[in-house]
Amino acid sequence: MNQRLEVAAAVIERPDGSFLMACRPEGKAYAGWWEFPGGKVEAGETAREALVRELQEELGIAVTGAYPWISRFYDYPHAQVNLRFFRVTGWQGEPHPHEGQQLAWTHATAPEVDPILPANGPILRGLLLPLVYAISDVEHLGIEVFLQRLDERLAAGLRLVQLREKALPVGDFQRLARAVAERCRAAGAQLLINGDIELARELNVGVHLSSKQLATLKQRPELSWVGASCHDAAELARAVELGADLAVLSPVLPTASHPGAPTLGWPRFAGLVAHCPIPVFALGGLTEADLDLARRHGAHGVALKGQAWR
């Protein structure tokens, strides 16, 4: 078996949410197919160093800001690759094709380029996810105040919500879920119901699986979005195997709700997500101000509970 090639790939993002893709020129494998810019990691280089070099050589830009993101193995007929994706948010210069390739700015919701390389296609789904995942906190706020805060956050741009209320009676939870689903739908936000697959199906929303469900489910629920709660490498691997779209890894830091409980810390978190092929949100003891720190350690973004509604 051939040695797997390490490849650094760049999601070069503009503030409007568009990102750059390149069309492979004639003479290369898969000529005419679109991909994220990047290239092979050379001996002695880190993936980030390769990213900086490749974007300078291919596009003539100097990277000033890049976050490690997800990794994806893929076996092409001509090569086996490990794609290490970075989200590039800062650069100097204007991208220009230096190697005969075409360039196009496009969007994850409706890519204007086709065909896209098979290894790159699933990355578009991860780019649909916002950077903040808000988890409900009715237990501390009460239903009325929570719905008011939800309205405020949705109006301010919140686009990913998990409804998780273990203490609510079933009937109250279902009524709340319908109210939250209606609000999220009106705002264009995605809702994931914690644990209740049938309710999620009834409301035509996503589901967020507990670690216990991860261990017992035989196949991915047939829903638009599936998230998973993870605490270690085995659970992350199971979330990937089951086909989850995203994972939440916790607890990163100490939390008031679980004083004295063991925490991952940032180095351990970074090690666990370094080779994960799906977006992972960091949870536990964080605020929205920790978003940059979390992304520098490989997180897609942050998941917040109490802090989401303050």
C-alpha cells in the first residue's frame, strides 16, 4: 500500500461567508474538478507551514490568520491522502492563479462550482455550521425568560440551538420544543433536540445524541442534522462511525455545575480533535470570548449553556 500523503488545504474565507475554490488545470489528475487550495506537506514541515508556503506559491498571498479545523482521509485511484483543513481568515495580497488554475468565490449553501473533488465535498456541510452552539437553560431561567432570551439571541444572529432540559416533564418539554422549533424556523436557525429522536422527526429538526445513545444506536437517525456528546477519543470515533454531522467535546475547563470533575484542558482537547473529520465544538467553563482560543486548539467553535443566554 502506498504511503498516505499529508496535504494542507485552505478554506479561505471572506467576512460575507464566501470562500475560495480552485479548478485543477489540464495535465493534473482530476483536471476540471474544483477543490480547496493547498498542497502536499513536505518533509520537515508542519501542516501549517505547508499551508503558508502553498498559498504563497499557488495564489501569491501571505497568510496572517488560520485556524486548524478538520482532517479527512480519502483514497483516490492515484493517491491516498490525509487532508488537513485550515480556515484561513486573514491574508495579505489578492489571490491570483499562479499555476494555471481557475479561481472562484463560492458559498456552502449553494456552491456555484461543479464538479467538486469527492474528498472536498463533505467539507461544505461543516461550513454550514455557525461558530456558536447555544444549549438551552430553562432550569435556571424559567420558560418565559428563556424564550425571551432566545428571541433576542436569534434576532442578534444565533443560528444553532440545542434544546436540552432533562428536568422538565415530558409534556412540558414537548410544548417547549414546538415553541422553540417555531422560533428557530422563522429565524433560519437550526434546532437540535437532545435525545428525543421521535420528537425531532415530528418537528422536522435535528437531534443531539447523548454518549449513551452513541454506544447503543446501530445507525444514524434519518434526520437533517445529528450531533453527539463526546468526552473521549472512543466516543469521538463512534460519533464519526455513526455519521454524526458534529460533536461536542467536554468538559474542557471546570464548570460550576460539576465542581471538582476531571477536565480535558486545552492540550488534551487539541490532541483529541487533531485528526477528527467532523466539526467539534468545545464545551465546559467557556464564554463566547473564548472562541478564538478554542479555534486555535482545533475546535470548530464553542458550545455554551448558561453563558449563551446572558
